[in-house]
Amino acid sequence: MACILIVDDQPDARQMLDLLLSGQGYETQQACNGEEALQKLHECEACLVLLDLMMPVMSGWEFRARQLQDPEVADVPVLCLSAVYEPDEVKERLNLPCLPKPVDFDALLAVVRQTCGAA
């Protein structure tokens, strides 16, 4: 089964998303920064990455640049989740969809179902 990779430096945010998604039947993996996320992308068959942008070690911005340079994981879809950046700014700069934090769970689940299918 494909997994959803949750990438956020805040443990509470990762846990909340994990509980929401696993409660819907999805398998999840977690990473606390972009560097760890790149490693995990090679370990699991991710159908989607939920990506925070402001993180230590490697930001979401740098993660996305490095992901696109890696042909093995470049095609994995990414949804940004940000409390700092406006969704339109993220769309313009990264060409990625973005949901503002705090995350609207219904909107998030709609994207997950559209991208990964039903659990």
C-alpha cells in the first residue's frame, strides 16, 4: 500500500495529521525535516507528500528543489501546508497546491482522496 509522507518539524502537527489519515485508513510515514523526507521517499512508495515549508536542517523549499532533481522521486505529488506563506505565493513560487494552517481537515482529505484514492 502506498503511504502518505507527513513532513513537519512540529511533532504535534505530525501526530495530528497521522491520526486523521490513519483514522481514514491511510498508511503514513513521518519526517521532521526535508533531509529526512528525501530519505523516507526512497524507502516508502509515497502517493503524496504533505510538506511544511519552514523547517530546520532542510526547509520545504529546498526539499522540493532536491526532490525535482531526483528522478526516482520527482513525480511524487506534494501538497504544501503553511501557516506563514499564502497559498497563492506557494503556487506561484513552487507550482504546488497549498493549504493554510490550521488545516481544514475536509479540504485536506479531499486532496488526499483525489491524489491517493480511497483508503
